Amino acid sequence: MSKAEPYLDHLTSCSPCYRDFLQLQAQYRQRRTRMIFAVAASVLIVAALATWIVIRRHDSQLLAQSAVIDLRDRSTARGTEPPPNEPPIEIGRNVSQLDVYLPLGSSDGPYDIRIVTAQGEAVFTGAGVAKVREGITSLTVDAHLSSISPGPYTLQLRKFGSEWNSFPLRVP
């Protein structure tokens, strides 16, 4: 302000200089307003892009993920206890559909399926109709396993009215 003081008297008394000053001031305000809008638009674009990425990533996780459980070469254990030396089947928690290839010799028809804890508490139950296609008996069941905690479980299957067959299962 001390450097501008010698010019203030002339600026206030000279109309062309004052007009130039007002024009420069208006240009400065326009540039500042454009800069504010540019920054605001940039922030909105970044926020929209980040939201789109998060939603897209979330949607891709929610898409119907199918897990194939192949039991054709597994030995079947009657009852609620799985065979002790069998390696566990692994399925993820993001699974929304189970495609189960039943053990050899399994017939088509209605089946019950469940996943139980070591204490015998069912954390998932479902049912479906098995069909034989190209010599493979397969069962498709809708399963939303996102609420299951990681850990060891037992997968149990039974033809409607029969006893359960058990298989070790692990959810990572």
C-alpha cells in the first residue's frame, strides 16, 4: 500500500486511468472466479471418478460368482463326519452359486445341501434338483456365503429322504 500511495491521488482524479484500473480489477475478478470454478470442477470430476471406481469394484465383487465343487473323485462318508484324510474343498465367501458335481453313481433328482460348523450348526442350507448331463450328475444351488466366517466347515449333501454325505470344506 505504501508503494501505491503516490499514484492514488492521480488515479482518483484521472478518469481514463481510473477506467483502466476498474477494467484491470474486473479482469482480475474474472480470472479468480474462473480459477475457483476450475478447482471446483476438478474436485467434482475427481470425486465422481473415485465414486465410479468404488461402485464398479463393489459391483464386480457382487456379480454372480460361481464355484465348482467336484466330488466325482471323492469318497463319500455316510453321516455327519467327513472322511478324516480327505483334503478340504475350498470355496470363497464371494460365491453366489454352487455348481456341485456329485460323486460317481449319484442319481438325479432333488437334493439337500448344507454347510455346517464343527459343532454341527448349519451356516448355509439349500436345495436343488440334480441332473445328469454327459454322464455327470450335477447340482446347481444359489448360495450367498458372504456372511460365513473364514475357517473349516463340513459340506453335507443328501438325496431327498436319504442320509447325509459329508465332505471337508474350508472357507479362506
